[in-house]
Amino acid sequence: MSFVPTDPLGLDELLSPEDAAVRDTVRAWAADRVLPYVADWYERGELPGIRELARELGALGALGMSLEGYGCAGATAVQYGLACLELEAADSGIRSLVSVQGSLAMYAIHRYGSEEQKQRWLPGMAAGELIGCFGLTEPDAGSDPAAMRTHAKRDGTDWILNGRKMWITNGSVSSVAVVWAQTDEGIRGFAVPTDSAGFSAPEIKHKWSLRASVTSELVMDDVRLPADAVLPGVAGLKGPLSCLSHARYGIVWGSMGAARASFEAALDYARTREQFGRPIGGFQLTQAKLADMALELHKGILLAHHLGRRMDAGTLRPEQVSFGKLNNVREAIEICRTARTVLGANGISLEYPVMRHATNLESVLTYEGTVEMHQLVLGKALTGLDAFR
């Protein structure tokens, strides 16, 4: 068999026909509906037509993709990962839309919600008719969610919710917000209709990363919720942290999509850009860069496959998800930076995807667990000693 530069390890052989069909379907959608426009969206700092995009993603089965029932596709973890890779190869903001919708908001309701909550929200969310968001991070409580100040107090049979959440993807276009708050019973989750009195979601502007994405603040000012708004299936930090672990798994794959797009842009450029009378891909330093990028890219994809098979088998541990996110996002950023050097000055232009992916990945590096948090998760697992406090 011949050597394939875009698949040097033959990883496509790991895919079933169903896996490949999912990948190819999402790749074709992204090529048609995102790639021709995303540089302009990024430059303008907006994601126009997000509701239409959500409905199209729902029709593809990409929302709540690995969940069962309620209109969800019931896909495998590997198939969901492949979808994340292809979406982030277009733009991290599109993968974030899907990840927050499915792996955070829908997953929380599916796993911890009542049957009434599932019936109310999940079918519309799976179809993309309803958009959801996930409110955990606060202005003063990022990596330490136990220090959250958002609180809910009982008032008769109702709850009164007060607080603020920050850096919330999909916030200002959502119909439902899964909000985590301190209560007398510990941290609880609430399915909050965003048309509730006292709820607002101003959009965050002036971002230099994830610009083709809706990012908001959530403000709850005496939001009155009925008793059945609380997610009955969990209390404590276990709830939001389990949701984050599910979403981080998608990032393990998605970050490799951003890396792949940057690597392939550099590879194509190196074959055609001439300096000193020949293509720059013919020089040793450029070939060394391409070889190193290919190594880290395909090792990362192989790691993602391995974690996906473990998730499908029910044996994936949170520490292993931390392993994947820490490695793959960190290496994806390095691939983007190296690709930028291959493209030279052209690397900073939105005519190429590299700088857009590089800046997006700076957000991906931080959200859903910073580098330091994942290092400490692994450090604790390796030593048995807790360095968090």
C-alpha cells in the first residue's frame, strides 16, 4: 500500500463503515455551510444564522449525538468524536455550539433530569429547535466551582435564584439554561427557561478568540422557579463535573481537527510556495517541521480513538479524559504555531485558517479545565496525593 500523507498511520482502517459515513457527512456539511463564511464571521466577531445552523446540525443528528432516546441519534462515542473533529476543523466555535448543546446542557438533563424535564426540553434540543447553555463558571469562580456565589433559596414550593455566570457559550440565544447554584442541600442544578422574569444573558464582546461563537454572561436577579425546575438526579459537584468530563472528551477529538486543518494548510503551502528557486517543502528545516507536526497530530488522533473505544466500553475514567485534553490541546496549539511559521507572513492572514485556529485554541486550552487543573488531576492519580489544597 502507498503512503498517504494525510493518514500516515492508516488510522482510517480503525473506522467502521458507519464511522466513516458519520465523519464524511459532517465534513461535507462543514465544507458547505461553515468554511466559505467562517473567516468573515471571525473577522466580524459574530455567528449569524446560529439558529438555522443549529437546526441543520439537529437534522444531521449531531446534537446530543451520543445520547439515547428523545430524538437523539444514539451514536457511539467514537462517532461523536469524529463529528467533533470535523466541526473543529472548520472552527472551534461551531464545535463549541454542538458540545455545549449536547455534552453539557442536554447531557445534564438526560442524565439527571426528571422524565418531565426530558420530555419538555430534549426533543426540541436534539432537533436544534431549542438551544441550551450550561452555567457553571462565574466571574470569581472558574477553576474552583465549589466557591460559586450563585445561590437558590426555597420560598414555599418555589426556588428563588440569584447570581451571575460568565463565559457561557450559547447564552444569549438559549431557550433553557442549566444553571448550578448553592442551596441548603448542597450544589444543585436547575433547568431555567430563559424567558423567566429576572433572567438576562448579555453577550460578551471584544473577544480575540472564539469570535465566530456566541459567548454570554448569565444574570439571575430573583428568578422565581417552580419546584420541578431542579434536576432531581444529583446533588453536589458530581453533577457539573461529570458533565464537564463528557464535554472534555469531545475536545480531545475537536482540538485535533483544528490541528489537522492547520497542518494541511502548511503542507499544501510548502509544496507550492517557492523561495530560492524551489518549493520550501524541499528544504530540510521545513520538512522537519512538517514531520514533527504530523507525529503529534496523528498520535493525538490515535489517543482520541483509544479514549473513544474506552468510553464505548464503559471503562473511560475522568483522569484519562484529562490526559487526552491536556495532551491534545497543548499539542494542537504547538502545531498551529509551527504551521504559522511555515506560512510566514501569510500565516497571520484570514485567507488561511492557521491564526484563527491558533487563537481559538487559546480558549479551548482554558475552558472546561485549565492546563494546571488537568496536570493536578493526573498528578493526584499518579501519586495518590492531593495537591489541589
